[in-house]
Amino acid sequence: MKKTILLTVFVLNGLTTFAQSNDEKNIKLFYKKALTEAKCYSWLEYLSNDIGSRLSGSASAEEAVQYTKRQLETLGLDKVYLQDVMVPHWVRGEKETAFILDNKVKTVVPICALGASVATPKAGITAEIIEVQSIKELKELGDKVKGKIVFYNRPMNPENVATFISYSEAGDQRRSGAEEAAKLGAVGAIVRSLSLRLDDFPHTGNQSYGDLPKEQYIPAAAISTNGAELLSKSLKKNPGLKFFFKQSCETLPDVLSHNVIGELTGTVTPENIMVVGGHLDSWDLADGSHDDGAGVVQSMEVVRILKNLNYKPKNTIRVVLFMNEENGGKGGAKYEEVSKEKKENHIFALESDSGGFTPRGFTIEADDANLKKIQGYKDFFEPYLVNTFIKGHSGSDIEHLTSKTIVKAGLMPDSQRYFDYHHAANDKFDAIDKRELELGAATMTSLIYLIDQNGIVLPAAN
């Protein structure tokens, strides 16, 4: 029995003993812990299957806040608390309906309202529909758009191996399509779903009316990729056909919600803060297991592993579960606002918001010196097939952070299947692979550890 106790103490203190001298062994231990005893999968199962969709302002979003707070409290962190944040409260209402009306033949197509859209009239809208490939093409049509429904049908570019590039390139039609169509007198906007797969799942997402007065708002909806293909083919045969759609969404007054925060206090420079996080809210069509339930539980797993191993961080490590990334970004903005008020100094932030697929590396927002330093860690990750360390966007929630010395990174999983599920009704728990999820958590833990041990490159003094 005494030998067992001594061995346990040795393992628990192992990171403290070997932190400076054997990073490779410590990282191996992180992966072992994640792959043999992680809680992230069971946390996600409850978050997805028992709580479900978590759109900001909803009762389920608040339930998720309380659930994750309770789970963090069981880990024995130094602090666990909630941070108040007012969030938008948009509700979808009754399920949307739509059909192509071609010579009195009705063909139903799947649609879903885009976030922040207004409703159609109660009887719906029936109008001629005009197809465009871009906002630029729309503007060239001018008055021809008036009184019609605009159909944006530019697909995501399949040539890009990095699918987030394709998503970004095609995203303007969803974000601003209704606004630009309304300026030209259109009565509605239908947008091809941002997905590389042909299927019957419409993909929602937020859109904005910009500075338009409310009386000029027009309803906007996404159509599934199969629906878009059918509509486009039908228009080629009969440019005069009509389109009908009906939705009953509305925006209610803002609601009080929360960011969920837990801390491991630093033992050397506690005033320096390192953030690891994801966003707790999801769209309402499904439970958001990939977007971003995966990132939430992976971030929780990071601090669970470190605490379980009795790791004593040099800097304060703070897990932040942000609220309202999907339709407003209020959680990230509030976190930065409070941080500025407290004059906090963030040196590093890591976000997971690209799905729970196999980790491939990190996208890094840093100056050349820090980029080079992080790229110097690649050898530690090679045994785990994590080998991509590139400059790029880190995450929508942590992009608000503006500390002078901060370095940011985003977990970069394999992205080939991500947009099959993103913002759609099939983003459910059964789309998650347990092992891939755990590998992502181990990869994040390893980078947090390396940054904590080795710091960042500070700018040269003037």
C-alpha cells in the first residue's frame, strides 16, 4: 500500500518535477490523460442530449450556463464564477415553409430563417425570384430587383483545401445579402446554404440589415444546397416562375445571460492571464455539438487535466465559456470590457471553435517573433500528427482581447467535414467522435502548458 501511495504522489507531482526538463514526457502524459480518463465526451453528451440547442436568450442557454458552472466547480479550481452579459433574444417561431411555384406545380424546398431576420407577413410572400451569384451582380441589376425575391446562389469554392477560406469568401451573401437586396426594393432574400455538401439541411447563421430603417427590413432565409440546385435549374427552364416562403421569427428584448469562468491562479506571475475557451451558445436547429459544444468541453478538459495532475501554472490560466458568439458576440465584448476596467494583462488566448474533428495544428495571431517561437514547438506535436502551425485567425470570441502583449491561437482541426454540420439541424452529438474530441483537448492542453512554461516574446523596450 505504501508503494502505491508513493507512486501516486510521484505522478501527481510529476509535472512540477519535470516541467523545465522534460516537456516531451509531460505532453505525452497530457495525451494519455485525455485518451484514457477525459470527461469532455460525457460533458458534451449531457450538454447536447439533455440540454440541447442553446441560442442566446433561451432557457436552455441559461441551463447550459448553470450546468457548466457546476462541472467546473467539481474540478477544484481556485475560482469559478459567472460574468453578466446582456444578449440578443431572437426566436425562430414556427417551422418555415417554402415552395417553388412553376406553372401551378408546387415543389417544396427546405429553408430556415437566418438569424436576426424579420418574419414574412402571416400569409407568407409569393413573388418572382431572381438569381445572382454575388452582391456585385445584384447591384448591377438595379431596378430589376424591385418587388422580387433575390436568390443568392454562389456556392462555397470546392477548390480550397482549407474550407474556412471558402466559407469566408461565400459568407458576404448571407451576412449582407438581405440588406443589399432591400436597398434595391426586393421583398425577400433567399441564400444558398454555406456548405460544401449537397443535402437537404438548410444552414442558418446571422445576418444584418446594417443601417437600414426597420421599415425597410425584408425577410431572409437559407435554402438547402439541394434546394438551391433545384431552384436554379427550374429558373433556367422558366425564368418567370414564382417562389413562396413563410417564416414567423422575431426579435425580443435583450436578456441577461453569462460568461462562465474558472481559474487556476498563477504561482509566479498571477497577474499574467492565459485564456482557453469556446462559446457556450449554439444555433437553435440542433444541439451544436461541433459548434461549439466541442470547444466548450475541450476547454474545460484542459483545466481538468492540469488540475488533476496537480500542475502549478506560472501564470493564471482562465477557462472562459463565452455566451453569444453566434448572433452578436456580446460575451467576448463584455469579457474584454471587464478586463480593461480591471486593467488585466492577458498574455495568451486559445480558442476552440472549429469543430471536434481530429486536431491538425493551430492558427496563430502573433508578431513574427512569437509566431517563430510557437512554430518551434512543432517537434513536440509530431508524434500526435499535429503539424500545422500557421498565421491566421484565432477565434471570434478572443478577437476582442487587446492587451498589448497578447498572443492568440485557434485550434485547427481537420475541416473537411465541418461545414457539413455547421449551423444545421444535423449538428448533433452523434456527429462527434469521442477520440477526436479527446485528441483536441490534449493538443490544447499541450500548447497552454508550453506557453505557460516558456512565456511569450515581449516587444523590445524603446
